[in-house]
Amino acid sequence: MAESDGLAGVETVLKERGIDLATLIKDTHAGTTLILSSLLEGMFAITLEAAMGHLSKNSLKKLLTGYGPLSSFSAKIDIAYGMKLITKEMHSNANLIRSMRNKFAHGTTKLDFESGDIVKIGSALSTFDQTQPDVLAALMKAIDGISLHLRSETKRYVVAAAP
């Protein structure tokens, strides 16, 4: 076994096991997108629950889970926009994030942030910087912006509902 001295050592150990470090790093692109988009979908659900706080927990559960009309990420995005919980730009970015998630989750080929389909979706995000094209940075910036806004909306509804 090779001695470990930073990434060079890790790369050597991986090579001894038939694993390429660059491939291993790229393998995390799909996982990163799936986790981040799942967290964002959860934020949409929390905000929608706050905005519809007059409904019972059981009614909210029926709407937001299983076969409920708001169980899909797409439906959560669209109803949040319809309720003016997010801006048109956020609506567009959220749908692009959802599309990217779906490409990674349902693709029949191995994809990463440099793959043509992913770059095409990522470069359409409003947070994508054409001068320094980085799909992951644009994805994270878009998710961060939407998440912060959703948190603000959730807080607004929670405060308004307080006695």
C-alpha cells in the first residue's frame, strides 16, 4: 500500500484498487444534486404548510404526500409560484433544478456537471456566470437564494399566525 501524502497518496491507493480519483469525484455530482434538490423540495413543503396553516395536519399530509396533488416537486414549485411565495425567476430556477435532478436520477448514461445535458440546464439558471462557467456553483447559488426566500416566507406566515 502506498503511503498517504494528501490527494496524491489517496489517488495511489485508489489506483491500486482499480478506482480513478477523477471518476470517483464525478460520481458525487449526481448525489450532490439529488441531496440538494431534495432539501429544497422539503423547504417548499415547509413553506406551503406554513402558508396553509389554517388546514389540519391531516389535511396538509394528504395534500403534500403520497398521491396528494402537491406531492411532486413540480406541483410544490408551481403552487408556491401561484400563491406568490416565490418570484418568477425563482420559479424558473426551481424548475431547472428539478429538471437537473431528474436527469441525474433517471438518466440512462453516467452524467456529471460537465455533461452536455447538465450544462445546458445549469447554464439556464439565472445564477450561472458565463464568465466563469461552473454548474455546481450556479446550482448551489440558486438553491441558496430560493431557500433563503422560502425561509423568510415561512417565518412571515408563522409570525402572522402567532396569537
